[in-house]
Amino acid sequence: MNAPAKIARLPSVCPHDCPSACALEVEVIDGQRIGRVYGAEAQTYTAGVICTKVARYAERIHHPDRLLHPLKRSGPKGAGAFTRISWDEALDTIAARFLAVEREFGAEAVWPYQYAGTMGRVHRDGINRLRHAKKYSGFLGTICINPAWTGFIAGAGCMMGPDPREMAKSDCVVIWGTNPVSTQVNVMTHATRARKERGAKIVVIDIYRNDTMKQADLAICLRPGTDGAFACAVMHVLFRDGLADRAYLARYTDAPEELEAHLRSRDPAWAASITGLSPAEIEAFARLVGTTKRSYFRLGYGFSRSRNGAVNMHAAACIAAVTGAWQHEGGGAFHNNAAIYHWKPTVIEGLDIADPSVRVLDQSRIGPILCGDDDALQGGPPVKAMLIQNTNPVCVAPDQARVKQGFAREDLFVAVHEQFMTETAALADIVLPATMFMEHDDIYSGGGHQYISLGPKLIDPPGECRPNHDVICALAARVGARHPGFSMSARELIDRTLRDSGWGGIEKLDAETWLDCQPPFEAAHHLKGFGYADGKFRFKPDWPKVPFPNAGTKGPWQMMPALPDHWDVIEEADAAHPFRLATSPARSFLNSTFNETPSSRAREGRPSVMIHPKDAAALGIEDGGRVVLGNRRGEVRLHAKLFEGVQRGVLIAEGLWPNEAFADGNGINTLTGADSIAPFGGAAFHDNRVWVRAG
């Protein structure tokens, strides 16, 4: 008789690209496999609640299609022909090509490329240590944070805000530009607690009636890219009706009189013509937040993924300053808590040997970069070799047709370290099998909360999978890169980084599992001043000088409005492209992660686009019918989903499906642009004009 399985319930933390960084408890079966995954109840932000896709993580970590051995391309690029090789042969091949490219074209012709497939600091950021040691081209990670963070910091002067757990103590929770029912479930945990215990109102502001909006007491469904106009009209009403906190404005803000004068012409009727809302909807929201001092503005990323995204984020954050909501527990504006951790990742990233003269290439412009665009290359050498970790640009990056064209170059050598045979891995010359988060040690901090968490190794990886850190160190030895971090284990790097950052050593984190880093109330609410030297919130930011830590090559900032406004630079519909398309997240996918798991694929069904029934009728499109979306960047074939929860002329395509799920292999990012957003870059994923026809 077989002995019963031994099940231990061990702590971990979700590593995926989500501000929640949920604290987990994982069933480990006989020390070899995982079972069910739970939210940790003792960690007060996660509070025992996690998304369903992570709860069933066993489906992903034990997936039969995981990469298990190093592979070498044995046929044409993209044909899917690979031969199994040893780790030594794989690493020797990569090193030899990197060294050859360096000799012929210079070190900047090698471009290590990574992003947030894991948010662990060791296994996400260690690749920077290799680039700095070798002076390879730098990497500007713009896809997610640049417009959003810039817009928030433009007002507050730093990236922090009220304790996110204070949502439960609010009388009005404003969820703006994010769909947390699908993407950040913990936001809803605390918001619904406020409604249950305090009778709080939940307001949702978005561009379609998603699952979060269905739970709202007040739902605001506006046109994409018009949030700034809405915010301005709201502030117009606050000043007009005596709901602005003038004492707070005088003490804590830079130009309240100038703002008030500027907004006199930005009334609800003006905003209604831009947003598609009625003046009454704008008035109702303004009265609610103006008369509810404990209003907590939870500002997401979605509404910043537009060519005017930084301006929209800034305008939304300004409302809490006009009402003085920052003064109250359960009030203020929050986007991300990055500044509270004061990380010093010098050893992980090799910052002590960084050369500021080395060019830094924009992640979002990978298509133009690989296609030889001189502006994108900043006048430097072409990219001839890449190492890719933690991301799948052939699916995720904008302007997908050019990305594919670039990766198809025969003179481009690509090594991909991955968990599955993604679209990017299929175009690689060398494919390396990677561990998942329960198979290595790492450390995490939550942008959406206040915890540093330790994610220890729980089980051994399958096959020959190796962690990112091990691969980087092995390559460093072969290409002659020197730095103390290459001789340290992951746990040693964690310990050193914790100590350098003022959080004690790894022993403390081992004992406590997570550290609550929340600043005191007065600091989090900026009651001793905002992040600028004069302590003032900026209604009138100096855009090119916003203290954003990820600032790179500046986008077209010269025409940005001096005060909150509707900045009319979006890719507006025209006669040839009468629809505006946003590519929003799906509930069961996380970027392109989880789109390989059967349960996620089954729940999402197939690639589809939401279209208003009246628009569909005018075009002869039926529910479930095949349609073609197109613009100057390409065409995509998918299925129509008739949906009344969008404004006329707006299309929503949820989820980053594998490219192969589309009829012609063109994923949804075929239609998105790679032009740089002001002021510091980024990608306008939710800002695309397209035409539609039955097909």
C-alpha cells in the first residue's frame, strides 16, 4: 500500500508583473510537487485573497510543455526546428557570439533585454550586472511605468501615497483606470470592506463596463484618452461650488489661483463633448468626492497607456489635492509605493561599475531598433546579439510586424532563457530552460502595498532548468565580465541588498517572511510636505524635470500643457479609421503569461473584440462573427463580441493571446504603435485608431 502523501504548507510570494505581489501559502507534496496555492491571511494586504490563475499554479509549474533542456536552432528562423544540446555547448555558443560581435561592432551591439516576467530583484535585475560589466547597450524599461509614474510624480514629487489598506477606512473609493477584479483582486478586498463596514461608495472610472465596473455604485464610462478632460471638469465644479479646500491649497500646493482661473472654461459641458459623458455624470462625481473628504483615489496604469497618458495621470491626482483628501485617513491619491523601499541594488545590478556614456535603448522601440532605425539606435551600431529573459517581445511589444521583421534577421543572434516555447523563443538561435519562482530564492516588494517578501525555493526544478542568476554568472565567466555579484549566491545577494537598503539581513526576513515598510501616516499623506524641495504639490509641473527615476530619451514634451488639461495628441479616429481600439488585460492571462495553461485558455475562449451592437449592425457584423481590424501597421483577424458596455466607436480587445491563436498569426499588438510617449517614453497600447470590417 502506498504511503499517504506528505503535504507541507509553505510561504512564498507571487512573482508576476502585478502591483499586488501577493503573499502565498503553497502546498508542497512530498517535497517534489505543489498542490493548491492560497493567499496568506496573516499578511494584511493580501488578506488571504489571490486571483484564481495563481491559485491553480500547479497547472503551470507542472505543465507538460515546459522547456526542460537547452536547444539549438537546426532550421530556418521561426520554423520550430531545434536540437537538444548540453548546457556547456549552449553557454559556450552564446559567449562566442557575444565576443565576436563585440570585436567587430563594439560592445553596444550586444543588447541584453528583459522585463517583468518575474518581479524578483535577483532574477529580474541581475542581467544589468552583466550589461554594466561588459558595457553592453542599456535597457530602458518603458512598456509599463513611464507615463504613469511620471504623471503621478509630476504632482506629488515622489512615488508613494496613503497606505493602500486605508481603502477599507474610506468613505469613497475611486478606482480609476484599472480593473482589479481581473488584475489586482486585493484592491477589491479592501474597497468592498469599506462598503460593507462603512457604507462607502465605490466609483469606477474606465473605458468599458468591465467586471470591476459591474460592482460600482457609480460607473463612469468615458472615451479612451479623455481622462484629463474629465478631471478638469470635476475640478471646475469643485472650485465653482465651494468644495475646494482653500486652506489646504494655500499651504500644500503651488498654483491654486492659476489653476482655478485655468479651469473656468473647462466646465462639464466642455468635457462632455470630449469624454462622451453627460454633464450630469460629471457633476454627480464632483459632488460626491467634493462632499466626501475621505475619498481614496486608487489610480491604475490603464488610463496612462495613451499618448497623453502622463497628463491624464497628473490631472486625476490633482483632484485629491483640490479637495484636500490627503489630510484624512482613507483619503488621498495612490498609484504605487516604490519610493518607500529605498532600495540600493548596487550589487545585484552592478551599479558601481555602470558607465553613463553607454547608450540606453528603449524597450518599447524594439521593432524600430532591430529594423535599423537610426533614431531608435541613437546613432550607434546595429544590435547584432541579444540575451532575453523574463519577457516575450514578439507577442508583448508594440508594432509587432516590425518586431517580427527584426527578429527574422539572419545576422541577429538571439539567446532566449524561457519557461515555454514562446513566440520569441521560437525565433531564437539558442533556447535555455528557466526555473519558475518556487524553484529558486528571490526577494520582492509590492508596488500596490508596503511589504518586502521573501520567496524561498520550495521544490527542485524539472529537467535541466536553471535560474536566471546562475545563467548570468555562467555567461559572465565566459565573456570576461568581472564583479563581486557574479560569485555570490541568490541568498547572499538578497542579504547584501537588504542590509545596504537598511532593512536588516536575510535572517530577519527568514524569520518573519515579510516586512511591513509602511511609513507613518504624516509621511504617507505628505502632511509634512510633498516630494519637491518646497513641499508643494505641483499643479504646474516642469515636465522635463520631473524627478522620475527611469527617465531616458525624452518624448515630445515641448507641447505638454502647463496645467491639467485635455492634451489632444491621441490617435483620434478619422474617416479612414473610424474606431479607437484599446488592448486591455484579460482576467485569466497576465500579459502573455498563463496563456499557455488550459484552464486560462478555456475561460477566455478565443481572441475577440468588443463592439457596440449599433456599430456592428451598421457594418453587417454579427455576434461571434469573424472580423478584421486594421490600420497602417497591419491587420488582425479575430471574432466580434457584441457589447453595450462601450461607447460608440470604441473597441476593446482583452488579453495577449498567443499569436498562433489568430487566424493569420498576427497578434493584437500588430495594431499598436511604438512611437515614444511624452515626456520620458512608453507605449500607447490603449490609443489606436483602426478600421473594422466583417471577415
